[in-house]
Amino acid sequence: MKSRKAIALLTSVILVLTLLAACSNSDNNNSSNSKNDSTETSNDSTKTNNSNSSNTTTNNTKSDDNSSTTTNATVKKEDKTIVFSTITNYYTAGLQVAADDYHKLHPETTVKIDIVTDNTTYQTSFQAKMAAGGDDAPDIVHANLLGDSPANNIQKGFLMKLDDFVKEPNPYNNGTSLWDGINADYWPYAYTADGNIFMVPFDIVGTGFFYNKDIFAKAGITDPPLTWEDLFADLQKLKDGGYIPVSMSQATGSDYEGWMVAAFADWSARQYIPDIVVQTGDARNTPQVEAINSKVKYDVNNPFFDVGAITDNERLMALWKSSKYDAQGPAEQKTWSTLKELSKFLQPGYATMKDADAYQLFIAGKAATYWNGSWQVGQILKDQQSLGDKKFQWGTFKFPDFKDTDPNFSGHPRGILVPGHQIAITNKKDAEAVARSKDFLQFLYSPEEAQKVFSATIDAGQFVQGPSLVKGVTLSDEVNSYLDGFKVAGNMSFAIGTITGGNPAAEPNATAEMKNLELSFYNDKISLQDYLKKRAALTKKTNEKYIKDNKLDLDPTTNP
């Protein structure tokens, strides 16, 4: 019998977004103040939530009907500030526009956009403040930047369950609930491992290659590559032309090769994903979890077969121990041979170069391609405006396929294609602050205001993670053309990579040890066979430590 706190339930969504959170920490200029071109100040009940007006009645006007009931007394609400905590350049300009608009509509409520410089500070600050009672904690947060899983944060009382709230009529969207106001394809990602709704997704995020079309043309390359074979041929032409073929950071804290490693692992092992999801009869199963996981059936022709799947680390460790997947077999050999070949085309010093410097190589026209994510589109658009005669045509392309069918890599490669901007509400004791936070979220998710947030963010050159999930929000044809390069076949599972790379607890020392081993292989200090053997040994070491530390008996039917 084990304590629930000793068991770490893992979903691929949580791992993906924890890794992606690192991308929001940028050296780019921050702009937290932006112009406010127009503000909706209509008193129409479909726009204004009278429960938050300066003078409100004890029984408020409702947006979903035309009736209202009042008492003889009106109550003036006290002035209050709620805090929306974000990361530098993480929609900061757009959120400030929304905060200003909301204050004009509800002058008794100030929404402070609190900008934190880096992810580590964000995580440690939130956890410490909530552990101390939460009085000084922010009211609205990014759920993927909190340093623990959403399920654990709800269990600890740090985050609110939003199951009922997201279904309530939204007075700022003609009564359409938050749930019905976003793309339903991404609802499953909002659930914790326990089946609770913990956040409302705002957009989707993806990874891929940016490329300089002008440099490609000079090298005689007319179209972006679709396969690894074509990519390597193109990179050689670019290298022969005197350009850095690929700019990509692999430094600690911004090792973006990790997304490629995860994509290959998912590509070669995704058929085992049904084995690692919580199943009927498991101790961790709930009706909510079963409603999601019962739909998970592997289909090579359906890259979305596991959307929202809730995985279990005990099942994951059991799969690893079964050796069903050969961690030194043909798939792993091809994966690492491919990545080693790619390393030959990377910028000098890639192992220690931070992402901001890797980006500068691309924007300065020194690197022909740049591996990163959809959040960089806004920054590139802004920087292009200041390049003058050095401005260049650019585009994006996806993680490549293999030219010939390989039985070890079924279907097509997936990548990151998940909600990026996840918004959650802190479970604070101040009921009025919680109520106003909920109201601001409803305001933020109205199509009109969400559109302004996207537009202001793009204008400021900040992180628009990707296409909006708020129905009614549109982006320009130009922006959409760039985002198309990130729309991969489906979202990959980061969890499955644990059977090949280990380190389920993401311990920094183990991460560094694995990276040093990889670099030794890239630099021809060890052979492919020796590398895979040592990698498998390190995987065994970290996985066995995780099993021991969490007292796992590898029987998912036992009481957690």
C-alpha cells in the first residue's frame, strides 16, 4: 500500500508543456505597456457582467435571459487588485491591453500583469507563496509553469478545479460558456490525471524549422525539404555556400534538440502508448479518466489516437522493464545516426550556445535555418521591420519524414501540437478575488478581447504561441502561412520516451550525464554501439531509482 503522494501520475501533455515553458524565457526586449485603441464599454448584458460593476445589485442581471431582479439596496464594491502572473514577453503586451480594457469596464477592479523574468523564479515563487497560505500568491497563473503536475497542485489546494466554471454562461460572449467558446478538439488537454479541469487553453503551440528563403535560393534550393534525406542534401549545399546550415541551441536550459529526440521516440514506439495509459481496473482509474482513456486505440493511420490520454508512470516503468522496445535496436540506431549527421551542420559551439544567440545567427542572415517553435513568429516579424535592406523572405517547414518506408517508424512523425498558453486560477482564500479572477477570464476569452490580445502581442513582437483556440479569433494570412510549418501530423507523447531515455524524475544531474554521453558520440569519442549500450545503462539506473524512490510495485491495480 502506498501513499498517493508517492505516486507520480504523468501525462504526455504535462511533460510537453513543462518543456515548452522554457521557451518563454527569452532575452528579447520586454514590453509590458501597450496602446489601448478601443474599449468595449457597452452596458448590453451580453458584454457586461453586472456582478462586477461598480454599483451592483444583490440579485444581478443575467446574460442568458432578459430579466433582472433587484432589491432596494445597491452595494458599491470595494476597489481590489487581482494579479495575473506571466513570463517576460509571454503575451505581456496583449494581456496589458485586456487588463486596461477590463478596468475601464470595471473601475473597481485593477488587473495587474505581473511579469516574472524566468521560469525557475516563477515556479519557486508560486510554490513557496502557496505553501505559506497563498495570500501573496498571484490570482491567475500559467498552469504549465508551476513546478508540479496540475493534479498535484489541485490536491495540495494550490489550483482551483474549473469543471463547473468553464460550463457557466459567459456574459461577455452572448452566454456561450468558456468551454463552448474554444476549439473542442483541445478539451482533453485541460484535464488532470484525476479527470479534473485545471485550465482553459488559449492557443496551440508547435515546433519546426524556420528558413531563410533568400539563402535557399542562392544555394539553388527551390522548396523546403520534406524528408531527412533531402534535408541533409540541402544542408550540404548551404554549408558549401558558406552559411551555417542549422542554428539550434543545445545548452542547459534550452536544449531544443530534446524535441527531436522525443519525436523520434514517439515515432518508433507510439504503438505501446495504449499499454501505459490508466486502464479499467487500475487503482488510479476514475469515471472521468476512463471516459478519456477508453478511446485510446492505436491506429497507424490516426495520429490523434491518443489525444488527452492520461498515462501512468507505474505502467510506464512496467513497459520499460518488459523490454518490449529494444533500446539498442534498429530504431534507436537510425535515430541517433540521423541526429549525429544533423550535428555536423550545426553552428560552432552549439552545445553551450543559448537560444538567444542561436536566434541572432538566423535573424542576421548567417544561419540558413533555425530550429525552434511557433512562439518565435511574432519576434521575427518585428525584427524584420528593423532590418532595412537586410530584410529577407522567410518561411517554416516541419520535422521531416524518411524518404523510404521503414517498419521501425510507423506512419508519419508527430511533434508538439498542444495548448501552449494555459490559464488557471489560484485556489485562494479570498473569495472575492477568485470571483473577479473568474470574471476577468470570461472577459479575456471573449472573441473581441482575445482578438485584441493576439493583435497587440504580434505588434509588440512577443510570443504568440500559435493559432488561437478561441472561436472567432483570426490571424492574418501572412501569420497563418508561417504557422502552417508547425502543424505536424499530431502531438507526440513525451512519456513514451522514458523507455528509451529514462530519467522520469527529470533530475538535472542525470540530464547532464546523458547529454555529455550524447556529445561524446557526436564528437566520435565513442561508437554508436557503445553509445547505445551506455545510454541503456543510464536509463536503467534512473528508472530503477525512480521505482525505488516511489515504492512502485509495478502493479497498477494496487491502491495508490
